[in-house]
Amino acid sequence: MVVMGRTLEEVIYVFILGVLRIVSSSELERCSPSHMTRCTDPLTMVTDRGDLSFASSREELERMCPKLMDGLTCINSFTVRCLTRDQRSYFNMLYAGTIQVIEDLCMEGPYQTDYLRHAPCMNRVQSKYQACSDRYQKKLKQI
């Protein structure tokens, strides 16, 4: 799934890194990065797989989505508890799209339907996508 020129996996990975960066500036012990890591751990099932279609069926989504939604709920609670109003506003501005993608993916509706319809195609092109992505990353490092 491509969102604003990025794969869903890349969007969620950036989301996790951004959350951890914001959290690291917090001085409260109960608001330490390790607490946020516990919230973002469920999201690694998407980011660590490295493929375009991390769930290819409704059944896979039904297994994954409760964990993803629990992660979002945990992140939301954490940001309310640990971030200032300005930090929370900035966080929400940066990651509203990512949160929306996860929510839309995990809720029956047109987004989920389209995702599932395209999942087999995304699985078929995965190896070519990965090879292209690897070449692109290598070229970026040469710059």
C-alpha cells in the first residue's frame, strides 16, 4: 500500500521514530522512551516484515488489527499523559495521516476493501519492489 509516495511500512516506521524522538525529551520517569516502546511494539509487526502487503487476507487483518489498535490507544494515552499541549499538537499534526491509515485499514470499509483487493498484486511484485528499493537506498548512500 502506498501512502503519499511511501509504503505503509515506511510511514509506520517513521511514525515510531518520531514518537520516540518526542518522548526522549520528556523528563518524567513514567514517560520514558521505554514506556513508549511498549506502545509501539505492536506496530513492529508491520514495519519489521519488509514487505508491501503485510496482511494478505481479512483473517490476517483480524489477527493483526487488535494489536495495532491497542498500540494506537497506548500511544494516545501516552501522549496525553506525557506531552505538553504544544508537543501533542505537533505530534498529532505529524502523525494524523499514519494513525488514519491504521484506523482505516483495521475498519471495514472502502480503504480496507481496496487494500485487500490489491494485496495479492502487491505480494506478486514484492521481490521487484525490494530490489528497486535496495538499489535506491544504495544510490542515496553514494550521494
